[in-house]
Amino acid sequence: MSRRRAAGLVPLVLAAVLGATTACGPAGPEVPALQVIASVNGSYPVQQKQWFAGIAAKFKQRTGANLEFDTFSSTGDVLTRMQTSVISNQGPDVFELGTTFTPTAFSTGAFTTLTDEDWAKVGGKQRFRPETLGLSGPPGREIAVPETSLPYVLVYNKDLLAKAGISRPADSWDGLLAQAKQLTRDGAYGLSVAYGDTGDTWKLVRNLTVQLGNPLVQGKTVTLDDPRTLAAYRTLYSWRSAGVVDPAAAGWNNSQALAEFAAGKSAMMLGTSGLSQHTLDSSAVAGKYAYATMPTIPPGHTTVPPGGRPATSILSGNNLVVADYSRQPGLAFAYIDLVTSEAEQEHLFDVFGTLPANAAATAKVTAGKPALKPILDSGRGSAGTPFTGAWGDVQLQLSNVTVQLIPQLARGCVSDTQITEQLRAAQKTASDAVARAR
């Protein structure tokens, strides 16, 4: 192109730009956006995407602001994303964290300490069931608002138990194993266990250690290599060696274990929650299943030993925390207020089966539903994990023990020597993390 032609085009381009500017006028104000990161729902991924879209529309209507969601891919990803955001001083405004990760968030000092004014913005502490506040933070220095409650329970096939002459699951772990042996027949196994799900196994182990009197972490003292921890893992693996669990369970996640139970191929499943309701109600066991609290009497005992607690579950659910670096604290609390409102908590229950943290919503969704009582009872009997900033690392070490032992489990037996070897390694890593923690 010649210089003359290029020069001739300049006024035309300028005129087009100026004309477009004149026609469109000045740009409007930028619409604020709140960023929220949440746990991915592997059981109901489609419903979660639909819920994201629905709550974003409600939030837009209420505040005029946009709502953008991201998700954690795994428990390890929770720690990574949290640490990255804290170090860079940027990222999501609101984090949805499992209750057991709240102590880690607190230890960073990077999340908003809730004042009386902040609590008032989300309906006050009285909005929530007391047990759901158990891992919000130290009294007067809470950082987390409860969102949902997910206590763990046992689910059983009423027909299969009745055929075996069993009225209900045993309240001791030894008794449960005896029942599982009795129920393993006619093509069905006594128990369904998600051995390959690192989010499941450590919770069962934690329950057993608490019942045996070992808190795992107390102050700066770590006791992962304690004989009671060995006993907990031994119990976990004894179900496989006793032949009451499908050999394929060595690699199963929670959804696969639930699918086996839902197909009528196992009599009982350990470590499920209210999330299983929708799946079971549309399965072969619809109308044939019931929930029960998991055993509270530890292996080798007929009563809870001195120092032990009859823990029914870990204190489980999701909390919401606001990052200190957020430039949208008003919108952050508006989102939390919306999500924890009575109406939205009822909606969460309808969509996912998660028990509300909201007290009024809980009363409403459980009214006239005695089948949900064991889940409520499990929530009341839950034992919170130690409130240390290192708990996330300790939890990962407990999970890693089961990951390392999956090959042995798949072959049918895990020895005490193999468990002890893994616990020694976990003890060192966990101790180092606790020593560094605030």
C-alpha cells in the first residue's frame, strides 16, 4: 500500500472510531463480581452446576453484582489454592471449606475474624445449630460461618438384615464385624467400604482413635504412631481379610461403594451421609434402607474405655470464610447471608440431601421424617478434629497411609508390620507440620 493511500485511510479510521464512540456513548460503570470457590460435588455434578447458576441469579437480583464460581479438585487442592491465595494476596473472595480445613485457614491469619456486626449480617449465631459452630474458630475469634452439615452414618438394607434375624446394626465394631460375617451370603457382602477414597478412610480411622482415647494431636504432641492408631487401621483392614467386603473395594471411591449398596449387593455401608438419599431413593433398595449411627464402642471393648469418647462421626460439613484481601466484603457477607438463609438451606437439602446448618431450616426439613433422626443424632455426637493449623497436613498423612497400603489390601491382607511402617513415616511428617504450625 502506498503512503498516500495509507494516509488517506487515517481520517476514515478516525471518523469510524469517533462515530462509534459518539453512537455508543461513554462506557457504563463496571458491574462488581464476587468470586467464590467451593468443593466439587462428585456425587451430583450436574445439580451443582445448576445450583451455581440459580444462586448466581438470586444474588444478582438481590445485590446487582455478578457471582463467579470455581471448584477445588481434591483435598490437596484445597491446601494448595488456599496457600497460593494467601501468599499472592489475591484470589477468591469467599472460600467454602470442609470443617476440618477451617483450623488451617485460621492459622494463616488471612481470613476475616467475625465481629458481632459480621455475625449480624448473616443472621447471628442463633441462626445456626450449636453443633455446626464447633469448628468456626476459637470463641470470640471465629472466622467461619457454617453452611451445611454432613455427619457420617451407616446405611443398612432392612430386608437383608431381617432375613438374617438381625434387627439393627450393632453398637460395637466387634459386633458389627460378627453381623457382617453373618450377612455375607447369597451373592451379597456384609459391608460396603470405599477403601480407595482417601476422603473416607481417614474419617473412619479418626473415629476409631477417638473412641480408643487417642486424639492424634494434642497441643504440639502427635500420636499417629500410637498403638491405638495401629488398632484403628487394623480394624479398617480386618473387614477385607475377613471376606465381608468385595475384593474390588480396594480401589473404590464413595460413589462406587454406594452403588454396590444401592444395587442390593451389600447389606451395610459405612461412612455415608445424607447426600446418599437421592441416589438410594431411585435405586433397587428404595424403601428398603435405613440409617443408623456408626458403632461407638471401639474394637476389643464392650464399653467405651477410660479416656475414650463415643464419637459417632467427625464434625463434618462445609464452612464459609471471607479472605482479608477481598475488596468486596459487603458482597461476601451478602452471599453468605443468602446461602445460609432458611429458604436457601431448605433448597440445598432438596437438591443435594445435605442437612442445613440453619436451625429453623433443619427443623422444617426433618419434621415428620424419623428416618433422618440417626443423621441428626450423629451430628450431635460428632467429635471435632483438633483445632491446629497443621490439621490439614495431618489429615493428608492419615489418607496417605491408606493410599500406600492399597496394593497390599488388593492382595487380600495388610499386616501390622506394613501399617506400622507407614505410620512411622506419617508420624514424622505430621510432627514436623505441627511443630511449624501457629
